[in-house]
Amino acid sequence: MSSTSPTPIRFQGPPEALEALVARPAADFDQATLSYQSDGHASSATPLVAAPGVGPLTWLYAQLAPATPPGTYQGRISTEKGELPCILHVLERHEVVVFPSMLELGVVSPGSRTHLHLTVYNNGNGDERLPRVMGLGALETEGLEEALSAAYRDPNLRGLDRVAKVADELALRHVLVRVTARNGHGVLRTGELRDLELELRWPTRMRAGRSYAGTWPIAAGQRLSARFTAAGDADTSEDNHE
């Protein structure tokens, strides 16, 4: 390798999937390792994997500790022929583990409230914020099919009027459930495990006997799914009008 100061090799990606593309043969990186500076301290050497790319190009891959914070780090690649400078652009990786991830809430009464507890764990490489107030948008499980059917059955509708009818019918079958975190909201640090207590306020406009399904964003990159049924007997005549 040249004795002149080479251009730093630039890596980018989440901590466990950093990659770079260089115009060097893969053989130059046999037995190569990568180390970098963090908070003034050198990391331990990480094995580097080289794979042939298109033409004279070579892909380089490195894995850092999953909790490595996002940011830019100065590093060195050690090879059998010497050292090369490198720059690591570590990206954010959002991963909040929620248990249970699917909520089967059973039969609920319009206007009532339900309290539940979740366990959350931040498995990403940066802090996450758990909001205090969230919204669970839910649609009747047969809502889309019924909305389309209502629009197609009406002989007086044409073109965009049918689209408007579908939108109106979907709005009739959609509800928004207010979700409030009573405890556990706020910043969730990397590697932190926490209990989250939620209160769900069921809207009064739910249609009796109808089953609903929906999701809401509980943290960046993580949505929680829920299914529930409104108490009472369904009035099927509501969907048989012309």
C-alpha cells in the first residue's frame, strides 16, 4: 500500500451492519481488523469482512456493538500491509420491544375505560421517547368490504361519487381510541426495561357488536396492534340500506 496518506475509507450504516465500498482488491483486506475512537478511548479490534464488488470494487463490512450510539467516529483498519484511516458514520437504529405486541382486548363498553400494563425494552442504539398521549385508530374488521359494497350497490352513484361514498362509509366504521400513559412515559434509555401503564378510553360512537382492529405508534419504528369488540348486539340492518 502507498506510503502517502490515503483518503479515509467511509463506512455507513447501523452499528451491526456498517459497510463501505473501496477501489481495492479484496485480498488487501485478508485478516483485516477495524478499531475506532469513542470518548477518547480506542475500541477493541473488530474483524473486517471483504467481498468482491463490481469490477475493481470491494465491499467492506463491519459489526460494532449493537448499542453503539449514532454519530461519526474516526477509525483505523489494520491489514497485513499496514494501516488505513477510516470514518464510521453510525446511523440510528430504532428498536423498541413491546410485550405483549398484540393486544386482544375482548368486549369493551362504549364510554368506558380499560387499564393495561405493557413491558417495553429499548434495544436500539439511541434514546426513545414514549409519548403520554396516543391515538389508536381502528376500523371495523369488515369495514372495507362493507364500504365498497355500499358504494357498488347504489345505482344512483357514478365515478367520483362512488369514491366519496366509500370514504363516508369508512368514516362511519372507523373510531379513534384515546390512549393515555398513566405511568412509564418519557425518555427510554438504550438498554432500559420498563413497565408502561396505559388507559384506553373507548369512544361512544362505536357500533354495538362490531369487531375492530387497529394499530398505534408507541415509539419510533414500533406500532402496537389491538383487536376489540364493542359490547351489545350488532344491528345488521344498518348495512342493508340501499
